[in-house]
Amino acid sequence: MFLPVLLAAGASGAAQTQRDMQARIGFDQKIGATVPADIAFRDRHGERARLGDVLDGKPAVLVMGWYSCANICPVIFRNLGDALRKVAFAPGEDYRLITLSIDPGDGPDEARRALADLAGAGNAPPAHLLVGRESEISALSDAVGFRFVHDAERDTYGHPAGLILIDGQGRVNRYLVGMEFQSEDIELALLEAGRGELGSVADRLALRCFTFDPETGRYSLAVTNILRTAGLGSAVLLGAGLVLLLVRERRARRRREEGA
């Protein structure tokens, strides 16, 4: 997924330059890679934020973008905020939500504007909106396989769109690629990244019935997994039981939230 600011080209030479730049943009999916915990960024308050302290042993959703972008990045942040409000797990409590600007010229003011984009029409989720120097940004982007380019002539950035899931041990666990995010996919990815520490028994049983496609960045129901888990004779009962447990649990969560 590329930012359209890099797609407009006039002459054929400029078009070729754009194609060359687009070829350098993307995700190298480095599943299992460890993020550099000792890198220190700054948060939206201007305070030092060491990455390992921000993660604090929790699974995390990491989104890298460009806070000063006036086009696509605000849409990505709004879409993410909308999706996260429907996820059963709470950012700041169950997992960490981390954003990082790829522009070393962005500072706390730009980070606060990005927080407003995350809020959209609702409340902003608890998030760590980080900024940093070029060396720090490069160290993290290289570690997680996030390839972006800076068009110095136009002073714009091109980068892929998507989420990077990090587990509680600080390792890359999953990539959800795209500009639009499904709350169900984020929830399942967080369950995986939580490695048994996040969600209920019903949630973790349900996870076994889904498979992930790294090309599309989506989860889908895997009938073969259901059969392996329960056997052909009880597959239908297992599926019905899981649905019932999930429905009951979510209803209970809503009642607790409404009563809060």
C-alpha cells in the first residue's frame, strides 16, 4: 500500500523515478525478529520514552507513519481508532498501542495532532505517540522490516500501510497490511501475540479455528483446524459452543462497560 503523494508524475523520467521509489517501499515480514528495546524516542509530551519501557512486557500494536501527512495517514489513524474501539481488549491495560513518525522533523506537536486523528469522532485510545531522530527511526524500521522512502525534491514520504504486532517478549509476531482494519483481525492478532496471557479460554479456543494469510493480512475460519481440534463428529457442537461462549462473554463485557 503506497501513499499517493508519490504517484503523481509528469514526464516519463519522473514516472520512472516514481516506479523506482515504489519498488523500495513495503514490508519485509520479519516474524520472530526482536525489536531494539534500548532505543529511546520522545513522546507527545516531549518526554524520553525508551521502547522497552513502553512495551513493558505487553503485546503491542505498532503503526509507523508520517504525522505531518495531510492526505492518507490521517485516514489510516482514524480507521485504526475506529477499529480499536470495537476490540474487546483495552489499550494501555491489555496491550500497548504505539505509533512512530518516520519523519525526524516531526515533534510532540505533530504527535498530538496524530492523536486527534486516532480519536476521530470518538475518544482517542490510550497510545504512545513517538517521534525520534533519523538513526532511531531507521533502527526500528530496519528491525521490523518497514521500508519507506523520502522524496527530498517534494519533501514527502512514501511508506506501506499496516500494523505490526509485537508479542510480550518484544518479538515481531504478525503483520496486518492495508489502510482499513477489521476489529476481529486485530483481536485475533493480539490473542496470538499474547501467547496465552491475553483473553479468555473461549477466545484462545476460537483462535485455534482460524488461519492467517500473510499475503492478505486477514484471518479466516479454517474448517480443517476445527476438525483437528474436535474430530468430525463433534465439530458442529464445538463451533456452536464457541459461538455461545463468545456471545455470552461479549454481552457480559458490554454490561460491565455500561455499568462503569
